[in-house]
Amino acid sequence: MNKATKITIFILLVFIGGFLIFYNSKPVPISSENDSAVSDTQQKSGVSNTQQKWESKIDEQASVTVTVTPSDSLVESKEWKFNVVMDTHSIELDQDMTKISILVDDQGKEYKPINWEGPVGGHHREGVLIFNQITPTPKSIELKISGIGNVIRNFAWQL
């Protein structure tokens, strides 16, 4: 190899190395769910710990994406509502949500939904799954949905 080729390769390696260093994504710190203080960012944006507690959960299995978000007033309401969004391009989403969904408390007790408010069928489906309030309020809950793409989907929250 001649000197010009070595210099060209060196410059190319430096350029690639600089590019990788410059565009390397930096890790974002994740706060613990047990943090008692609300961060400055949360205070400025008006996001409370309660709102964070009810974050959306996503399950992507069997070519179907299911996203579940509890109502912000879940614990205070007589009815516990979960917004459910389902998306796919491969199967029909025509399941009876009241028959394939179950809410499980931290003691393992199961609760069936009382209603599904939303359409039946299609490849993009959204609605609200409604349960009676659980009393006394459990420490955690888990929503299980089975029968969409022949898998069991689990969505859990700490109360």
C-alpha cells in the first residue's frame, strides 16, 4: 500500500469513528416507581405521579399490537375503565372483549368486565373495557386478554 492509500483509509476511519461518537444516542435516566419526589420536569409539565402510575402498556405479539391505558380516575370511580387499542394487518379483530378479558387483583381474585364500549371487527379497533370497582382497593392489578392472535396478553399496574 502506498502512502496516499494509507492516509485515505486513516481519514475514512477517523470520519466514521467521529460520526459514530457524535450520533451515538445517550442513555436516558429512568426514575424508580418508588421515587417520592416529583421531578422538576414533571412539575413544569404538570404531570403528577398519579398520571404516571396509569401509563399505557403495550403488547406486541402474533402480528397484533394491543395498547391498554387505565382511566386517570381509576381508583376513585365506581367503574374501572381501560382504553384498549388494537392494530393488525393480518387477522380479524372481532373477539367479544367481555369474554376474553379478566382483571386480577393482588390476591389472585378474578373480575369479569361488565361492558365493552366500542366497535366489533376490523383491523384497527378501539374501545373501553369497563369493570366494577374493586373494594377494598388492591395494591396491584393485572388485566389479562386472551384470544387475540391465540396468545395471552398481560398488562399490570401498581395502585
